[in-house]
Amino acid sequence: MTGCPRGMLPGGSGLPTDMARHWIATRPGDLEVFDLVEYDVPPPAKGEVTVRVSAAGMNPADYKHVASGDPSGFPKPVGYEIAGVLTAVGPGTEIASGGGAVGDEVLAYRISGGWATELTVPAGDVFARPASIPVEQAANLLLAGTTASEMLHVTGVKEGDAILVHGASGAVGVSVLQQAAMIGARVIGTASEGRFEEVRRFGGTPVAYGDGLEQRVREAAPDGIAAALDCIGTDEAVDVSLALVSDRDRVVTIAARPRAEAEGFRAIAGAIPESQAYRDGVRADLVRLAAEGRLEVPVARSFPLDEAVEAAELLRGGHPGGKLALLP
């Protein structure tokens, strides 16, 4: 699937300019359905901007959301968040943070098709990138950050609470750790022993997964657990959460929806309208916190855009050691 040339070089040489490329999922399925293709970037209409991608963030949702679905909805562009440079601005258009001119450094979320060299997106999803936020971090800030913020919000976490976070060393968990610390809550975070220092670095008290987890959490928080936030979706995480927190409105998962529906605790997801509205509303605050150095996004590794499938395989393995970024 190859688009037509976007234009010619100045001087009428007849040679096509470099074409944009993006990753698409050609049909429902696993990573074998991903394909890197050339395509024409549409010019921005009113309310849109075009961004040359400097870094694309990577998230499990990128491949999970194409694992199944109506085949008529494919091919689908892949990727939800980026950092880059404005190359065109639609008429009468400002980005979400105000202004916006060709050459401005920006970040964007929630968009469609971020695994790309260039793309046109709604201006309302684009924010100026403060120079203090490295580009790979900027490209990975908002999906995990807004999810973490909503988890704390729906469980009513407040100053003085002791909370349990399952998967505290993962991308969402690390953001929860930092945002909970700003609230004044104490976090007991589950992790593998090899990731304990990451949990401690962001202010949490680490406890190991496995047999005896409930007792270890009770020993770490003898006055009790006020809320439980599940980032991993295992039966162990759900069972321990329900054993420790009697109020099921203060238990939330982003990965165990069937159990949440069956047992009456909260499940959130970006596709739920209430979740989407909340997450969209906190994006600017999270950009500000990151610019102030109060919210960090640990990045483990960057890959060339051509190696996106290999990067996704590392991410899917569950232990990348931090966020991954694609660099066109």
C-alpha cells in the first residue's frame, strides 16, 4: 500500500519529495499484521495541524487495540502520542495550549497514527512542548499520566491515605507514585525485586509479588489500605485488593474489566466517555508538572521507526525497564 508523491522538488526536477510513512495494522491480529507504508499526509483543515514526528510514544494499547475488531475498520494507523514540530497549521486554528506556528515544538495526545514520520491531527490534542521536557519523555507523557491521574481521582485518594498500587514500577505505576506523592498519599507498590529501587526512587514502599502478598502489604501498612489501584490485572492483584479494601468504590483496575464487572469494583479505560473526558481535561496540568520537573517519564530505550515491531515485542514482554520511543 503506497501513496502517491506529495510533491516535487523545487526547480521542476520531476523528482518526488520524501514521502511520509506510517505504521498501520492491516487487519485484526497480532504484530504480524503491522506494516510500514508510505502515504499522503492530508493538509490541515480548520481545527487541524500537521506535525513532523520527532518521537512517537509506545504503549500496550497500541497493539492491544488492533488484536480484534470488525475487519471493515481496517487498515488502522497505530500510535496515540507523539512529540514533534508543527509543519502546517489549518486556517484560523490554535493548538490546545494557545497559538501555534510552523516550527513550534509540540506534543500530542490523544491522536491516531502516531507511529509515523508526519501526520495531520486535531489541534485540540496538541500542546506546546516546554524545552525542559526531553522529546522522548514528551512523547510518552500523557497516556500513562492521564491514566494514573484518573485512577487516583476515581478512588478519591487524599492526603494521608495509604494506597496499594499493583505494578508500581510500570509506566502507569511510576506516574501514580509521583502524582500520589504530590497529593500527600503513601504508596505500597508491588513489583519484582529487581525493580524495587525504581519504586523507592519515586517515593513508594516496594513489596514483592507472589504467595503471601496480602500479609506483606498488611505489614507494610499496619493502619490499613485506603484504596487499591491495579495496573496489571492478575487474579492475585484483584484478590489482594478486595481483601484489603472493603469499599469497592475505592478499588480500580485498568486491566481486569471482567472481574470488575463480576465483582462490583471500578474499571476505567480511555474508550469510556467519562474516562476520556477526565483524561482530556488533565493533559495541560500534566504537561505543566513535567515542565516543572515534578513529573518524570523514565525512558529505557529508543528505536528507529523501522524497528517498531521489535520494540513492541520488547514492550509486550513486560519488562522493558521504562518507556520506549520510536524515532523516525
